[in-house]
Amino acid sequence: MNGALSGIRVLDLTTVQMGPWCTRILADFGADVIKVEAPEGDSSRYTGVPRHRGMSGSFQHNGRGKRSIVLDLKQTAAQQAILRLVPTVDAFASNIRPAALKRLGLDYQSVKKLNPAIVYLSMVGYGSAGRYAGRPAYDDLIQAASAIPMLLQRSSGQPRFIPMAAIDRIVGSAAANALLAGLLAKARTGIGQMIEVPMFETMAQFVLSEHMQGQTFDPPTSPAGYPRTLSPHRRPYQTKDGFIAVLPYNDGQWRRFFEVAGKADILKADPRFADIASRTANIDSLYEMVGEELKHRTTDQWLDLLAAADIPCMRPHTLETLLEDPHLADAGFFSWENHPSEGRIRTMREPSTWSETKPPTGRFAPRLGQQTREILTEAGFSEDAITDLIALGVAKTDLPGS
């Protein structure tokens, strides 16, 4: 087997970040992911500064291991071509809004008629059972809807978005889990089904599982919000010459931290810090004290002292230094590979390690329409029929004159 999902075929109608992140996970584990793109291609092909147009850095990572077919789904012949692919796949994944899929004849009921055992994954902004159903949704909007900017306001004074498309990746990972569970159920029972994964509900659960706190109970035992992670003093601490991240957590770690800091008796002398409940209730004062202590030595001095005392700590990376991290080098996380069209590129391996069904490597992001001909051939189209579809603009390949 070439990966745990070898033999699984996924028809991928996802775009931008969330959906491609989900299907990239399956591709990393060996699934054959057929990426259906509009003639202009997925918009994520064009973000950043690529070496060649349509092959951006982010697309290199989210598109890896997939095959690209270009079909203009505004045309009936393209819709029919997609439907000819449906019986050949195990799963269908899309983050196109359901109303648009229905207009294209690609809603679950239409697809199920052609492949009753298909696992149909619909990634949406808001679940179909609620009043927001059908609204457009992007990462920033779901961050706002799930209270993340206001959590940052409570901790830092300003409402801000997380400086990355974190929600797309969190929900994309949840969608991959759901799709894999659906495929497992199909393998056990032979039964397909539709799975809807909404961004808003997924993130509401993600946020509130930590921050609902006393609002879990009736009557409430405390306001919402986890004090430790909301503390304005929870941040990388300044040292004499830089910064350090340090997190004493249990009683033993806190005792050893204060010993290293020369305040060995503080846990006994100050009831505010005697146990985890007291420390959580007084977390601002505790973290402020830690911040003051750490200013007195250099980052290297603290790293040595804290490591010797078995206290969790880390030097904060920049994006640049993260690329040179020695642990990642030891683990072979990065490698330089020669992409057929993009030249030498830095790749990241699937982080998990497997003793037997190892994830395949050396699978690159496809050029726009790179596999159009081979995928249509697999769907039963003749060479002449494929040539006609390309000539009519229904399909497109990356090969000039093809």
C-alpha cells in the first residue's frame, strides 16, 4: 500500500483554504484526490509571489498530491462530465454553497442517484438548520462570529483577528475527520451518506469548550472565559536580551520555578498561589510576577536554568528561524525537492509517522488542468471526445495546443 488511504478516490470541488486543507490531508495519506477547477483555477493559486503564475507558495502546500482537471461548470457538458466521474469515486467534497451546487445538478440527491454509496461532504459557513444558512463565510467572518477578536480584546486591549487563516485550517481538519469517519462507516456497512460540516458551529464548539467555563452549569458558577488564557500577561516574556516562552503548570513546576527565581517559599507564604485553583483565580498577578523575574537574565541563561529544573520553556521563533529549527531538521520535516515545473521548492512532510502504511512522498501540486485528459479518460471519454470538450472550452489542459 502506498499510504493508508491508497485506493480511495475523492472528487474535490473545494477552493481557497478550508476545503483544500481538508482534501490535502486525505491526499497526504495516499488518497487519489481529483481537484476540479474552473478555467481560471483556484484563487489560492495566485496568492503571494509565485515563480510561475498560478503556482503560489501556499498552493504548493495545499495542492500537493492532488490531480487537477479543469471544467467550466457553467456549461452543461462540463456538468455532465462531472456526473460521469461520480460513479468512479468514494467521496465527494465541496465548499461551494449548497444552492449553487443544486443549480449545477451536483446536490447530494442528484449525486446519490449515480452512486448510492458515496460519502458526500458539504463544508458550509453556517449549518443548514439555522437562520444564517446560505450566508457567505470566510475565515475573518467566522473568527468574528465565534468571539475570537473579542477574546483578543479582553487579553490585549484591541479586538484583532488571528494573523493567519486559522479557522479555515481548524474546520478543514474537522471536515477531514468527518469525511474519514464517513468512509470508515461506508467500509463497514456499505452505506454512503451526506455529511455537513459548518464553520460557525465547529468554531463555537472549539471556543466554548474552553471558555464556557461556569456558564456550563445551571445556575452558572462563574462568568464565561478561562482566566489563564485570557490574562493580558500571558505572552512571551521579555528577558535581558530577547524573549522566552515559559509555562510552569503543576505544583511541582511552580515550586521549582520559584526556587530558580530565588523565591522558594512563595507557594507556602502566599495563599494566592498555593494550588492550581488559587493560581487560576490570581493568574494576572502570578504572570505579572513571572514577567518581572524573567527580565533579570538573558534568554540563554533562562533556557539553561529552566531546562535543568524540568520546567517547560521555549525560545520564540520568527517565521525565518522556524525554517531553521534543529528539531525539525532532525525529524526530516523539511526537504528540498525538484518540482517538474517550479524548480527547487521547500516541502514539508506529513507530520505523523507510520510504521507500515507510510504516507507517500514526492507528490507535488499540479499545474492547472495538468491531468484533465487522463481523468476524463478514466471517466470513459474517448480521445476525440476529450479533444472536442477542450476545443469548445468545456475542459482545459495545461498543455498548449492540446
